[in-house]
Amino acid sequence: MARLPRKIFNFALVGWLGLSGAVAQDVPRARDTIWEAPLNAKNPDAYDKAVETLIHAWEKANARPLAPGVKRSVGLKIATHMGPGLATPKPLVRALAKALEKRGFKRGEIFLFDVARSGLLECGYIANAADKEPVFEGMRVIAFAQDGPFDERWFYDSPLPSQDPELMRLRTPGTELTEQQRALERKSFLPRRLFLDADFWINLPVVCDNPAFGIDGVLSNASIRMVSNNRRFLNSEHTGPVAMAEIAAIPEIDRALVFSIVSLEKFQFIGGPQFNSYYTAGEPFVWLSDNAVWMDYQFLLRFNVRRQWQRLPLMPMPTFLRYAQQVGLGDYDPEKLFIKRAR
């Protein structure tokens, strides 16, 4: 077992055994910029143009192309936990698939990934509940929680009790848990398909507020929203922010993530974690960055502008931003960072 650097608390561990094969390729980090492209609502190809412009700007800034590696596989971590009202937009997924095809990937080498099959079904990424190997427009769709056995060598460990219904049934009053069951309750298994079995992966979050840890958005989709046994983090104002930072900072996960792309077409600034259309807002832009911390901070500013307009309580600074900064995931100092129009 290996340990993460202890810059936050000392109870969260990630465990693994030595694995054969190379991890994802190293990616240059220019974590000072959010690249922005406009969305023209009257243009049916608006997402195609925006995504291509953003990726071109990233490639130019990093002096490298976004191209297939030896594994010829790329994962797209989408977000469907809020249901169809606030899910990763399909036009964004289609546009990114086209951009990847232009750079050498075949459609069958791209896969969509989320934790729960129920969300993928509800949001239309899986068309038929009986389909055991679902495909969305030529791309495989993987539901982590239902996609066969977990790799027991890769997990995030926390003493916070499980809130997963299957695991909670183990704690029936009067029932003594075995040592193996106790260990299982502590573990959240990691999606090795994204960071070991693919050349790289791309984060496609949606953004909503969460009363437990503030913003359920870019960083959460790249951490607690992609591991098993995650309900225990989603309602915890103490362990949720820590888990977000530490999972995202696992070197293999961080190294394999090239960037996050998020549409500002719709986000929810209060009333979460349940979707509430009355509290949604939007701006005609798409963002791309490899600094999830800076992106979430910008959403904090936008949340509070909308809250102020409606005379609602302002959101305080989420603690996960500071934790994520401490483990090296990125800064959020507006004096050092930028939002630039991609061209």
C-alpha cells in the first residue's frame, strides 16, 4: 500500500499493488488559464466550432497535439447524477467525439463513463435497460458500479461509514461484520479504465451547488463522482471536500486527465443537490482548462452574483478549493490566473 502526501488530514489513503504496463503519458501543465469559446444559439454546429477552437488553443499553449497513444483509447467522464435536467449536454459529447476523430481516434476507441447506470439510462446515454454492452452513437458506455468486479488493487480508503444501500445492509443490528466486510465499507474503488486502460481521459462535468461541500462541479466530477461507495462523501461537509482533493490528486488520476470541458449553457446556483429549474442560469460559453480549482472558483463567483440578484444567502468559500490547492491541483488566485478567449 502507498500513501498520498499528507498535506490535509491523515486518515485518507489510496492503496494499490505494483501494476505492470505504463501509466498514462505525462501531460504538460499550464494551469493558469481557462480557455473560453462562445456558443451561438442560432448555429446548430455551435458546440462543434467551440470545442474545436478550445482544443486548438490548448494544443498551441502546450506545444503538443492531442493524439492517440499506444492504447488507442480515451475516456469521457460525463455527469448524469442530476438527471436529464442538468446533465452533460449531448451536443458537447458529440462535438468532442468529432474533434477526437479529427485527431486520429476512431469512434469505437472513445468510451463514455459514469458511476450509475440509472443516471445514464435516465439521461438517454443508454437507450435500452436490457442492453448489457450499451453504445451511444458508436461510443461504448460504461457504468462503473454495474460494470463487473472492481479492481481490488486500486481504492481510496476512508473510515467514514458507507451509505451505499448494499453495504448498509451488512450493518443489520445484532450482526457482527467480518474483517473483510469492515474493510469493504472503508473502500471506494477507483476507475482504472480511465487512468490505466486509456491513453488519457477528459472531464465533462455539470455544475450545481451542494449544501455539504459547496460546489458539485468540475473537481467533484473528477473525484468523488467517479468512485464506488461515494454516497458517504456527498453529504459530508468534512470528509467530502478532503476526499475530492485527495482522490483528484492521486498521481495516476491527475496525470491521465488532460483537461476539463464544461458548458456554461446551464448551471444551478442554489437548491441542490436536487435539480431545480427555477434556480438554473446560463451563459453562452464553453470553457476548457486543466485547472479544475480555478474553474470551480469561477462558478462560485457566478453563483453568488445570481444569489445576490435574488436576495439569497451568498455561498462562502468552499473548503475543498483550499485543500485542492494544498495538494497541488491548481491555484484560484485571480491575480495570477486568466480567462482567455480561444481563437
